[in-house]
Amino acid sequence: MTDRFDVLIIGAGPGGYVCAIRCAQLGLKVAVVERRETLGGTCLNVGCIPSKALLHVSERLEEAREQFAEMGIVGCTPRIDVAQLMAYKNQVVEANVRGLAALFKKNGIAHLRGTARIIAPDAVEVRDEPGEEPLVISAGAIVIATGSAPVTLPGVKVDGERVVTSTEALSFDAVPTSMAVIGGGIIGLELGSVWRRLGAEVTIIEYGDTILPGWDADIRKTLQRELKKQGMRLRTGHAVTAARADDGAALVEMEKRKDGTTHTLRAERVLMAVGRRPYTEGLGLENVGIETDERGFIPVNDAFETAARGVYAIGDVIGNPMLAHKAEEEGHALAELLAGQKAAVNYALIPSVLYTAPEAASVGFTEEELKKAGVDYAKGMFHFRGNGRARAMNAVAGFVKILAHRETGRILGAHVLGPMAGEMIHELAAFMHVGGTARDLAHMNHAHPTLSEAVREAAMATFGKPIHA
């Protein structure tokens, strides 16, 4: 193995591995340093992929318990085998890990196991074990793609057993009788949904007045109602002041922001899910004059270059949105820039998806943002209760909402709550990417019966009336 590369990437998560593969495809000699035993970062190992495996299984279980009889499927009521569930989840992760390792081999990417520390703008030292003699690697470009770590709150004592992060919540060996989730964002709602469907009594504690702060108000309101119907307990407007293990369980202390009253909640497990922070510890940023901002992010220019010439950063370490596919997009763009091509990321069209049931997805502006900016817009909504395929699937909760510029008709924002929302949002994003109008979308034929017909009907509603409402 050579100790000189065109590109050295620190971190093998979605941003790092996409950047590495694209760089190799463009003829650059690439090495990736990763401190985990496996490639894929948080997303593949203890994030996006394992959580979706658990969500899929728990949704099928609830469907069998709650809907099969109505549909005419009768028989034994299914139960969950947690050990087999975890084995299935691990198989999903391992298959993805093997696939990624195969892609590295196919593209001639050097995988260096260890912890990286930048010692110069063109050099990194790598240690597989603390205290061992480091391997020094030089490169024409160094890319920081180290991702993020869970955030904690003052007074919350995470012990990995009773008070846990999302990592531990993906691997419980039994269904807890009760679970408190601190944080009503994506991570908290998804994992709360998993364990609620598997049998836990789940309480979501959210500081804000509603769940999903920053999302479209109609989605927040409707999803909150649907989660309550499913048995989720929601305590919005509460500030958590402490959480700790206590005699075989855990205690959460909170204060109701509206009146200052204090409350205590006891649960078998507590999940800390209030967000993530950029991971930059031990990277040696001070050695090359890189300073993080007040939130810990690494500042970069439009070409992802840091304050140190030749050192770049992508993904969670450079700021919001802290999403895997945003990191992938930056990795792809940076690779092309390093190869001398032109590339850019359209941050206005990064979709967000919440994998609860119903799913929620969003791209572009919310209605609240357009109002605040004084934009004259038209709103079109179509509810899934008017969609034949949704009726056949017994999945009528939710809607498609399109926001279009009133004069030009260009789609400015789109929000979907309902079955397969995470897939449906991309048709809307594609139209927005090419500057399409709601009228263009309304005039595009959609196969019947499909869920996507709801997208067409919502587009019709922005300038007229939908057919099925």
C-alpha cells in the first residue's frame, strides 16, 4: 500500500463513502480512515438502516394485530420474538456492510482501520490502538466526514442501560414495559413508534408546543392526532430538568413551561433523543488552524474547503440539515470538484422523511416560512381518504399538500403525510428541481389506482379543484 493518496477521507459514513467511491470512479487514488470495525458510519451501523428494519417489522406486527381480521385474515395472533427480531436487524446491517466493503474493493479504495489525526494540511496520522506508533499518510486533499454524536441535556445521566441513546435503543434484549422519550423529533418519534408497537407504554416528552419542530404545521397537527390514536402519550411544552437510573428503572423530572409546575415520570427505560452534535474530537483541527463555530460545526466555503487549504469537510460536521442523504450529496459534489469538474448542492431541495406510520415527508418551504417571507402562494391539499389505492390498503390517514407561487405556479414546497410518503416526495422534488409548475404536474397522467394520484389531485387544488374531493 502506498502512503501517498490523491484523497484521504476521515470517516466512512454516507458522506465519506460516497465521496470515496465517486473519487475513485473519477480516477483518483483514495484512502478512507474509519475507527469502526465496519464501514457505513452511524447511519448503516446504528442509525438509518437498523432503525428501518425495526420499523418495518413492528409495522407488520401491528398491521397483523389490528387490521388483518377486518381484512378477512384470521388465525393466531402473532407475538414478537425479540432475539429473532434483533438477529434480523443485524442481518440487514451485515448485508449492507458487506456490500459496501465489496464496493470499496471493486473501486480500489484503501480502507484504513483506526483513528485519524490531522498533523498538516497534507498529512494524517492513523492509530489502530491508543499509544501505538502511528502510520503517517499524505494526500493531496484531506476530507473530514466524521459525522455526529448524540446530544445530552444538563442533568440527564446517560448510563447506556436505563437512560440510553438511540444506539442502545436499537438493541434492547426485551420489550420494556414503559419508555420515556426525551425529544419529539425524528429519532424520538421513530424509535418510540417501534417500541410502542412492540408493546411498551411510550411517553414522548417535547420541549416545544408540538412535536416535529420546524415541520409543516398541518403535518405536525395531524400526525400528533394519529400518534395519540395509536396509544402514544405526548407531553409537549415540557422541559426535562433531570433523568437518571433509579432502583431498576429510571426517573425523569420535568417542568411544564406554561405554568412552571414540576412533574416526575417513572419508566423502565428513558431514550435521550434531542438531537446530535458534530463529532470533531481528537481530529487535530488546531494543527492546521481550523476553528469550529459556536455550535461546534466546521465552517466551509462553497467548495467545502475549510480554513486550511487542501482540507475539506462534508456531512454532519458542517451543519444542518444533519441528514445522511445530504451528506451523500455533498460527498458526490466534492468528489467531482476534486476531479476538476463543476458541482453544487441545492440545499433548498433536500427532502426530510419521518418513518412513522403514517410516514411524513417534506421538501422546500413550509407554509409558515412563505407567510413570514410575504410570498403570495396558493395551497393545494388532497386527503388520502379520497384515494382509491389508500382505501384498498386501509391507510387513509394523511394528505398531500403543495404550495405554489400564485403568479408563476412554480412549486415552492411540498408536504406529504401518509403511506409511502418517503417515496412519493421525490416526484415533487423532481418537479421543483426543474422549476416545474403545479399546473404541469396536474396535467401529467398518473397510473390508476396509485397513491401518487393524490399528488396530482393536490396539484389541481392549487389552481382549481381536484376530481375526487
